[in-house]
Amino acid sequence: MKKIKLMLVLLFLSTGTVMAQEPKVTSLISKDLTDIPGKEVLMIEVEYPPGGADPIHRHNAPAFVYVLEGSIVMQVKGGKEVTLTPGQTFYEGRDDVHVVGRNASSTKPAKFLVLLVKDKGALVLVPVPE
């Protein structure tokens, strides 16, 4: 969990975007996929504070998003911007660049789960220059 928070802080600093309201990231499970050598699954919970957002990034892994509370706006490069509410899902492919990730509200928090199937030991977030 500390590793994920450190990576998020480094991501914000490396992109020159230090936000007063950074997302809160909680690691829920990390598990080696013994039937798929070299792969692991990571599930995190992300909470955007009101007006919170992510810088442009990629995961280099398939990412499955499930909204728990509030509403979020998501978009990958070349795709349409979508607003998601509780119970809705979003998918980012291994090569997708996540160009929009933010809370749709400036007054209420939003919370969602992210499930990543990634190379074992690979970074969770990789900054992408604008």
C-alpha cells in the first residue's frame, strides 16, 4: 500500500501537477496468478475528493473499473469521455493512455474499484507527458 501511495505522489510530482486534493488509494489485494506465470492481480480502491483528478497516465495492464459511490469522468486517448455512476464500469486496455480521470462533482467525493492484471512487480501507474 505504501508503494502505491509513493508511486502516486511521484506521478503527481513528475508531471508537474501537484493537486491540493489528491486521490486516496487503498490496496485491497495483491495476488500472484500461479496459473499465469509472471502475472499478478492487484485490486485498489480509489477515492476522488470533490474536484479531484488524475494526471495523464497509463497502467501497461488491463484495468477494470467499477464505480461504488458518486460519479467519475473517464476517457482513454482516442475514446469518448464518459461519466459513470454507481454500478457502472469502465475498461482500459494494456496500451491505453488514460487522458481523463476525475470526479464529476466539485462538492461530493467519488469512490471506485480498479482491478489490474499486470506483470509481476511492474509499476501500477506510469506517467505520460502531455
